[in-house]
Amino acid sequence: MDFKDQLKNLFPEHKETEEPKVEKSTIWLQDDPILCKYEKRKGKPITILEGYTGATSDFKMLAKEIKTRLSVGGSFKDDKIIIQGDFRNQIMTMLKEKGFKVKRVGG
């Protein structure tokens, strides 16, 4: 007996309703590739994404999604996404799945 069957036993008059599908906003894609750089600042590795030509709000949304998916810290400054740590491979595969062109720059 699963959870739905238990609820039907408790509330026999209740009718199931379908949840409305929420559409995710699409991010504007571009022709030029997003540059994925690796740098060290004060001895700590960081990954920098730059070269996005779309809306700033879309790029901020992308930054938040990357940070939550990788469970790392980071920021958005001067039209660049700065991620703490060397996550170039994971970020590049994530962006390619979304349809972006990505170019790896640096070591």
C-alpha cells in the first residue's frame, strides 16, 4: 500500500487534481561560445565564465543554477560568473546539455 492509497482511505471524498505544469523560462542562446577560464586568486582555484551576450538576468539565473547544482559558492560580477574551485568539466557538460557553446581557456 503506497502513500496515495493511504490518503484515499483517510479521505474518500477527496478527488485528485492535476498539478499545473510550470514552464521554466528559457535562456537566450548565443552564437559566440561562453569562455570557461581557470585562475588562481590568492592561491585558491576559481572558475570564471564570461562572454554571454544575452540579458543580465538570464546570466544571473544561470549562475544560481550552477552554484546550487554543484553545491559551491560563487558570485556574479561585471558580467562574469565566478565559481569557487576548479569545476570546468562539470560546468562545461552542464552548459552543453543546455545547448550553449563552451570554449575551455587556460591550463
